Amino acid sequence: DVDLFKPINGHFGDVDQRQDKQTVITDAAVLQYRIELTPSWNVTSNARFERIHYDRIYINFDDTIRARATLDKQFNQQRYFLGTNYEVIKDTVVYANLAKQYDPIEDGMNFFYDVSTLKPSQVMQYEVGLKSIYDMHTEMSLAHYRIEKEQYFQANANDALTQGHLYSQGIEFVVKHEISEQFRLGGNYAWVDAQYDGYYDPVVGSNVDKNTPVNVPEHMLSAWLSINDVFALPIEWGLGYNYVSKRYANTLNTIELKPYQLLNTFIAYEGSHYRAAISVRNLTDEVYAPWSDVYYPNQVALGSPRMIEASLRLHF
């Protein structure tokens, strides 16, 4: 047993220290431009030119420099964004955008046998969509996107630099509707299609071509309802529903996380200077695993069991 008020601390043991060093110097120039072609049509663009000097030294416990883990290199990168919005009719806008980005340099180091050969991953994103407000009571948005990532890797010293890809595309739909001043409801749905293409996973040391990335569900759905002035009193009651389809816990797609559904509810009383509420999360006490970590292949993260929360918010 552990005393809640006088716990006895443990001892992890002596840990040797390393004098690792890392210095990152970034010089950047940014250009932005926006033009209104008509009162209902505008175009926005920006570009960012970067020069990044990355200096990382990893030291072994015997004070020697760790082989293949030290990097002293300069990266020149160009990022850009181009987008346009057009109001088709009043309060209904269609849009499209294109962006080019790069992953952080440190994110790619595990993919290279020798980090001196590192080449940052390039990410391209395309998106088109529609946003609309109808009669000030209904809001809706619909979007389709596609993300393409180029991942470079080098499995061992004898391999040449290889290029793999990660593709992701999907549709997102969101709607909110105010039935009356008392009743409101809403929901959203997302469909995702993600896949590796010629992709090497350094964690498992294998090509995972055509597999689905970790923790990516194909379908996600949520809905909620809120009612004000319950029993003609300053009481609000709400109910929410969430669904997540199956996912994979590893890049080899040999471990599957099952789909799960969650119900959440709350009731709140609004006073002149306070709001008191009781919330119940995971109302049905569902046992589920929302997430996994590829670096811990024999473990998954379990979601919280049923939780009851009470809160009081004061305002003056």
C-alpha cells in the first residue's frame, strides 16, 4: 500500500549521463500575397524559403562519438501554399488549396542507417470543399483531401537511398442544425483511405508495401444532441455518440484493434453566476483500445472506463 499523504519515493538507480548536443539554426524568408479578383472570389498564396543548419552530436557513455548518429548538414527547403475561395451564392463558399511541406528533420532519422545521408520527407496536400450556412440555423461543410508523402530511407550501409510513399485520401462531412432555440443537434463523418507504397519500416525492418498505416480507421462517426430549458428550468441535457472502425496496431497489419462505440452524456444547471454540471463519459463502460505504439508491439493503450465528473464554474 502507498500512503496517499506520505508516499515513500523509490529509487530508479544510477544512470550514466551522456553529453549529447544539438543545435538548429534556421534562416527563412516569407512571401505572402492575397488578391480579390471579384467581390466573391479571392486567391491567397504564400511561400517560405528556409535554410536549416542542423548540428547533432551523439556521445557514447565512454565519451566517444556515436557512429552513424551524428549529423552536421544544411538543408534548403521551399514550402508554399496556394488557395482560393469563391462564394457561389450567399453564405455558400467553395474552396480549393494546394500545399507543399516537409516533415521535421528529426522525424526521419530512424529511417537511415547513417543519418549523414538523411533527406527530409516531402509532403503534398490537396483539398477541395464546400462550406454553407442556411437560414442561420444550419451549418454544413464537406471536404475531400489527398495527402502524398515521400519518405526516403536507407536500411543498411550497402543500400542506396530509396524512396517510398505514403498516400492518404478521405472525405469529411460536418453538419450542425438548430431545430429551435431549445433543441440542437449535429454530427460528422470521416472516411479515410491510407496506404503505404514501396515503404520501408525501420522498426520491423521490412517493406510494408500496400499495408495500412498504424492507428488509422477507415470510418469515424459522431453525433450529438443538446436540449435547453428542460422542464422549463435553466437545465441543459446532452448526449453524444462516437464510432471508430477497426485499426491496425503494427505496420505489418498482423494485429487488429477492434471497432468501438462510445456514449457520453451530461446535465447542467445554469444559475445567474454559476454553471454546475455532471458528465458521464463512456456511459456503457465499453472496453476498447483507441491507440497503439509501434515501439511497444506487445502493448496497446486502453481507453478510460466509465467516468463520472462533477464541475462548478463561477463567473462574476
